[in-house]
Amino acid sequence: MEGEAASHQALAGIPKEFRRNRALATARLAPPQLHQRDIDQACATASTVFRLMAGHPIPGRMRSLLGDYYRDLITLAPDASVAREWADRYRSEWSRS
């Protein structure tokens, strides 16, 4: 819960035009949600990273965070349809970057 609260607080302080910083803070928000077993919300949050970075390469640190999230997702919710959908998008976005 502390990680999620800190990420929400960080996001609130980042101006909308700082797309990359917002995407990085968002990538840090998804894992705590996932570990709280809020799979739908975690996948929605992680998908926001792709929307924020649309048309731009995903930087290495962000790619690493998303990769860690992906590994945790397939471990914690391998049969959830939303997890499979997110994984498909992740693989698609990963190959695009």
C-alpha cells in the first residue's frame, strides 16, 4: 500500500506535459497494485504507460520496470484474461520499441 500511495503522490506532482516522467511513475504504480491482487487495475495502470509513450521509444529503465511487472503478472495471474491481453500488448509494444 505504501508503494502505491507514494506513486499516486508522485504522479500528482508531475505536470501533464512531462509525458516520460509520468510514464515512469505510472510504471512504478502498477506492481504494488498487482501485488495487492488488483489485477484489473494493475493491468489498466501498466497499459497507461504505453498510451503515454505512444510514438516514442520506451526508455531502458521503463522497459525494465515493465519487464519486471510482466514476470510478476504471469506468476500471480497466469489464467486471468486481462493478464493475457496485457501480455499480448506488452510483447507487441516491446517489439515496436
